[in-house]
Amino acid sequence: MRIAGVQMTSTPDMMSNLNYVENAVQRVALQGADLVVLPENVLLFSGRQLKAVADDENKLALLDRISELAQQYELPILVGSHPKSYRYDKTLVSNNRVRQSSLLFSADGSEVARYDKIHLFDAAVSDKAGEYKESDYIEPGDLRTTVIDVKDVKVGLSICYDIRFPELFRQLSSKGADIIIVPAAFTYQTGKAHWHALLRARAIENQCYVLGVNQCGWHTDSRQTYGHTQLIDPWGEVLAELGESPGEIVEALDLSVLRTVREKMPCLSHRRFD
């Protein structure tokens, strides 16, 4: 599999974000990508608008365009996150909040997987925003993990702040994930401090590939994200990495590397705790 990660600077302007995605998908398709991953908040970077977008059928048509792109290029597309007004069981989210959902569209345009962000970023950060409280707008997802086959590769799903909770990644690994995807909007300050270390740790301890696809640049006067989208192999080596500007990586996954690492150092079979 050749996997692509799209790094961009999304804003509250949804049509501008969609136009960027359309061009980026075309570029990675021409490079032979078999799966393209978009970052968290890809079509909308505004917590205050999440509920309105989730409830607006016209706005939801943005996902129809992603479906059409997947069909047009016969290329599965993972939307890093998009607001949903209902839970897995179709009940409505309460308290004027939404679920932050990662959505996979197959090459025929159908939605084949959904993962709702479990861990919400409520934290104080030394940047212009100062404090983040996702729980004001987002309801945490059920304690449910998602691993799906894409072209004979088992893909595990997570979103951003989930990276700080290794127990989720261990569950994805236990379900057979060959690669775990981390679409993100990591702040510049926390990214500079921890992004690389967390991604490498999750890859090494679970002996799988990890792809972190981040937002980058200034989204508003007070919100800056770190970028540095990267693919890490099961030994912890960084195979491809972007800087702090928009762009794409396209890189092949070699599952024989994964098998070799697990055979030579069978850490997963040595586990003593569930």
C-alpha cells in the first residue's frame, strides 16, 4: 500500500478547505496513493460552528463531495474529523454538542468506517489561545475501537489527543492493526514539545506503523498548529516528514518490516498485563 497524508491550514471557510482537499487528492492520486488521510478539522476549523454544521443538511453535502472524490479517483479517503449530530446508535447528541468523527470513504464512495474521538483536549497551553476546552462543543465517543481492512492492510483509527493514551493504541494493536492513523490539529507549543516523541512511542511499543497527519500554520489570530506530518515504521524510524507548511507525503508500507520486527523482538507476546 502507498499511503498519503495531507497537511493543510484549514480555516472557518469550508469551501476554501474543500478546494484545497480536492487539489491535494488529485496530486496524491497521480503519485499512486492507495489511501489518502486528511487531518482533524479538515473541512471546518471552528469549534463554535461544529453544531451548526452537523445539523445543516446543506453543509453535510461537503461529505458528499468527499465521497465523489473517492469515486472519481478510485481512492479511499479518510476524513480526519467531521462533526456528527448523532452517536453510533443513531441517538442524538445532547447538550448542544456533537461527536468528532473520523470517517473512511471507500473507493466506491461509500462510508465504510467511523470512529468517534474518545479523549477530549481540555487543557491550558502557553500560546495565544491560552486554554482549550473541547468538551464545551464535543461529546466524548463510546469506548469503542475501530480497525478496518484497506487493501489487505489493517488500519486502526484515532484522533489527535488520543495519542496521549497508550491503552487505546494497545487495543488497536490487539485487534491486529498494521498501521494506526492519527489525524490531528496539535497546537504549535504542544506539538513542538511532544508530537514526535508520542508518535514514535506509539509505533515502537505497538510494533506497527503510525501515520500522524497534522494541521499546520495560523488558522486564526490565536490558533497555530505544528505541522510535521510524518510516517513512522514499527522500529520507530521516521520514513517521511513534512515541515510547518502545507503539503503531502506519499510513502509505501512494507508489511515485511512489521513482521520482521515482531519476530525478532516479540514484545507483544511477552505482555503480562491485559
